[in-house]
Amino acid sequence: MKSRGLAWALLSILVGGIVLFRLLPAAVFTLLPGCLFSRVTGFFCVSCGATRAVWFIARGELARSLSMNIFVVPGIIFLLYVATAALVNGYTGKRILPEIKFGWQLYLALILLALAFLIIRNIPGYPYDLFAPSC
């Protein structure tokens, strides 16, 4: 991420989203539409449980967050690091933190990881059902 403006926007969205989720009551989830992919196919998509995972992160319940969607916590940490590295390096003019290059290898790795997660979380039985969102 080269632009400090984009880094500030990403950081603002992450922090603002977590603060917003901290303020929302649990009853809000009954108002949200369910996952269309899950309703049509009966399977969990890659992001099923992510909204509840962020809600639990905002309340400091890391274990419950991981039980909803195991990729939300690492994803937030990854995005926070990307924004922080861009801001620190951008304001200092030095390469203090190594920046992550968003090349085709990273995108391919994320797609393959998402596909593997999609398959694994929909296999019935233990231990695969640990990857399904616990409602």
C-alpha cells in the first residue's frame, strides 16, 4: 500500500467497525439477512460467521470469535499490519516495517486458502465441524 490516505482509510474502517460492533446489541443479528450462499446451497461460505466473529472481538471474546470464523482474527491482524506499515514508512520516509507486496502469488495463496477452508468447514463430523460457525 503506497498511499497514506488509503492506509488511513483502511485503519479507520477497521477501528471504526470494531467500535461500531462494540456498541451494537446482539439483537441486531436477528435483523440482518442471512448468508445467501448458505440459504441457497445449505453449505457455509468462507465468510459465514464473520459478522458474529467481529462482534465477539469487539467484546474481547477471542475464543468465541475464533469459533465463528477462524480467519477473521488473522485477517484483522493482517490488515492492521498492512495499514500500520504503510503509515509508519510513509511518515518516516524510511523502510522501518517491511511492507507486504500484493502480487499474484499472495492473491493465489489467499484464493487457495479460501477454497480449502470452504471445503473443510462443510465436511460433516469431528474435527471438521469445528470450522463451521457455532450458532
